[in-house]
Amino acid sequence: MNAPITVTSLSTQIKSLIETTFMDVYVEGEISNLTYHSSGHIYFSIKDEKSTISCVMFRGNTKYLKFKLEVGLKINIRGSLTVYTPRGSYQLICNRIEPSGQGALALAYEQLKEKLKQKGYFDSSFKKTLPRYPKKIALVTSPTGAAIQDMLKVANHRWNLVEFILVPTLVQGETAKEDIAKSIKYADSLNCDIMVVGRGGGSLEDLWAFNEEIVANAIYEAKTPVISAVGHEVDFLISDFVADVRAATPSNAIEIALPDTNEHRIYIDTLTQDFENRLKNILYSKEQNIVHLKRMYEQNSIETKFNLISSEIKMLKLSFENRFSNIINSCQNSVNLLKNSFEHNNPKNKHKKGFVQISKDNKIVELENINIGDNISLQTPTYIATAKIENIKKQ
């Protein structure tokens, strides 16, 4: 019978066998017992319906982990088995971890988006307003990329009364997120009116630096209004949600930041036309006021009043003359009537040969008005005779 071996020897043999046999394993399971250690290592277990395996991801590999591990999350792990001989236990050393059923970047994106949303980074109440006429704009982007040339080209055609300050920045790679955050903080100290943070298009991996929390923090803490201009119109990055304004492309960011010279020329022409029309209306209105005041002055002037009074005096004089003339004429007519009546009734003018005036009871009567027996007087200008009617004969 063989001699027994020590526990350590057995553990060492098991360790050698397991580690040489399971150098590269690919396993799926659900996370449990998750611990983010202060050393930077991540300790957790994965399980299925019947078994559990201890796992560890050392700090050197965590930099490749794009999303945050959470209890209950189903993941795929690529790594190797190792044995911890002092305890005689084995665990899975994780080199790469991917979420099961979806990409790591997509999950990391949704996790960070939800986290920042809960912190209020996306609230519109924190968004700063862009100045209408910026004088100085900081461009946080790569100095060699196509984005900077596109932005300057648009600016040259759109509005050249602005100063651009380029803050050279790494926009791709493992260290890009730290450089972008550092550049944002530096640009914020330049006292610019607007800061444009962005780059041209690329794959999700190429743009990923703008989905990092450190970049989101730098944008949120910036005092300068920030325009996020990353990738193409279809790309939505975390920086787009945190920034004060999201631009579809870097060129679009300059279109948003700067006014349009042509639009302002048209606007100035419109203002000029409006000014001329208003000035004409004002001058015409003032002219009408002057004409009205002139008329009122003419109507109420001393000369006008004097002429009016003079005219009234002339009318009164004419009226007086006409009335006086009418009165004179009326009196003259009355006198003539009286004169004619007097002459007509003057007994001297009435005397004619063979004619006398007949009176009865001192009243002049006609011959046909006397009766037989009446006492009458027969009168001429020189004689009066009395008689008694004895006979009347009608011819």
C-alpha cells in the first residue's frame, strides 16, 4: 500500500491539474455576492440553478470592463480556473466579462445614463443658455481630425466676428476620457462664451470616451455653456444628454453657436425698410399735424378774427342800411298813400260841375241809400244846401 501524501501535496496536484486543464474557459452565470474591494479587485460568484463558482477580476483587468457589475445580472465570463491551496477551494479568474444577451458597451451606456439621470445631470433647469453673439469659443477636439476643419470652414462662411481657441485633446483610446475631462476643465478657465466638445464620426468603440462618467462630470461642472458635438446625427452619447445643447455634428455645433451673416443682412435690410416706412409715416403724420395746426391758427388768428368781425360789421351795416332803406321806403309809401288819399278826398279836388256831396245825419251817403222824407245836405267846396226828399225815381 502506498504511503499517504500531505494535504498540501494533494492541493498542489489538484491546482496543477485544474490550472493546466482549464486555462481558458467560457462560462455563463448570474452574479451574486458582489464586492467591489478598495484594492480595485472585484469579488463575486456566478451561479445557475444547481451550482455556484467563486470569481475574481483583478484590478489590471477591470479597466477593460465597460459596464458595472450588479447582483442578478447574467454575464458571460472568459477566464481560467485557479486553486487557492490554503483553503483547497477553486475560483474563476476573469479576464473579460460581457453581459449575456447584449453588448457590454450598450449595457454600460444604459447604466451610466440611468445613474446620471437620477443625479439630475439631464434636468433642463440646469441647462445654460447660449449667448446670441459669442466673441470667443473654445473647441475641445483633436487638432488633426476632420472635425476642426469642418467647424472652422462653417464659421468662416457663417460669422467671422469670433475668436476660436483650440484645446488639443485626445478623442479616442484608453486615456481619451481623462484627457477630454482635463481639456474641458482647462477650456472652462479661458473665460470663453461657448465651449464645443466633440469629434467626427466613428464606431461606438471610437466614440466611447464621450460615454464615460468622468467626461459627464466635467461637462456638468463647467460654468461655460457646452455644446456636445460627437459623431453623426444618429449618434447619441452621454455627453449629449449632459451638455447644455446637443449638436448632430461638429459643423452643426458651429451653426448653432454662431448667427448667420446672410440672415442678419436680410434682417438689416428689413429693419432699414421698416425704418424708412416708419420715418415716412412719422413725417407724414407730423406734416398733417402742422397743416392742422396751421389751419387752427389761421382760424383763430387775430387777423382772421378781425376779418370775421369786420365782415360781421359790414353785414350788420348792410343789414342796417337795407332795413333803414326799407323803413324809409315804407314810410315814404305810407306818406304817398296818405298824400294820395288826402288829395283824393280833398273836397277841393273833388269839385266838378254838376256834382255835389250828399250827407245824411252828418255822414256821406250815396244817392241810392236815401229814402223819401230824409233830410239831406248837398255840399260843394263852397256851398251847403239842405233839402227834403219828396220823390225818388229810379232810371
